[in-house]
Amino acid sequence: MSESRCAASVGRPRAFDKEVALEKALEVFWRKGYDGTSLADLTEAMGINKPSMYSTFGNKDQLFLQAIELYENRPCAFFEPALEEPTAHEFVKKMLYGAAASFADSSHPQGCVIVQGALSCSETASAVKEALLERRREGEQRVCERLQRAQEEGDIPATINVPALARYLGTIIQGMAIQANNGATPQELSEVADLAMSAMPPITPSAN
């Protein structure tokens, strides 16, 4: 190999799979939290150097938000499929039991990276924390809209306070995420889902 060819080879950036690198970053953020994750943790897990990380993903904040986007669109994510269920009860059931199974799945870090991230971010990461809180608010709003549609269709009683029900379900799911992070099993979280389902308003006769 000629000297010029060798120099070109040394200076060429190492190729890497962007999607795989982002998955590795997500796992680190999920396990350690935003504040607990260092740039060294990220580059080591992703198998790239800092210049490559910055040129491909941006700074740590931008990388984290891209990892969150990946997290929400995983094939095993439960929220979007639950929204497609035809009735309010089926929607809530799929959402709650999907959360129980996902949060305590031993094949990845336990809990929910969005819930845990919003709780653990320091003041220095206020922009990231606000972005996570906004995602949680958007999720609760989508639950509320789905339940409002169910109410308009006569699927749940007109007397139900739909915004309160949406907040209740959000509180249950966030609590399940924290319990999973503390070591709760899928069975234990499913029992929480059982109780939450028992609090669901009855199906109206017109919806049968």
C-alpha cells in the first residue's frame, strides 16, 4: 500500500450503523437516566468517537430526544396499537396490560425512559425535562381524545368526567413505570392493571 493511500485510509471516518448506534444510546439513557449518562458512556456503547457522534446526532440533548423518538416507535411499543382498538374498554385494557408487560420486560431496562427521564433530569437539563413533560402531556391528551370519542359514540356513559379519567389512567401508568424500575414483576403490574380496569365506567347498553 502506498503512503498516500495509507494516509487516506487512516483519515477516513469509521463507518457505523446509525440505527444500531441510536439503539445503543437509548439503552444507556434508559439504564442510567439523562443526567447519569456521560458522553464517554455514550461513545463507548455506540462504538464511535465524539466527533462522529456530534456530526451524526448533534449534542447530548439532541441525541437523547432522537433516542426517545426511537423508544416510542419500537415494534413492541403498546400505546399506538392500543389507540386503534374499537372500544374504550379494549383500548384501556391493551394500554394497561401492554404497559405492565413492557415496563417489566427483562430483555431491556425496566420502567419507562420518558417517565424516569422527566423525574430525574436536573435543572441544568431543563430543556430536555420540558420536552419529556410535553410528550407526557401529549400522550394524556390523546388518551382524553380517544375517551371523548368513545363517549360521543355512546361507548361510555355521558356522565363520566373524561379528562379526569384520562389523568387517572396516566397516573396509573406512570406509577407502574416507577414500580417496574423498583423491581416489580409483570404479574405484579398486571394485578395493578386488574384494579384499574375494575375502576373503568360500565359499558353503556347502546354500545353492546
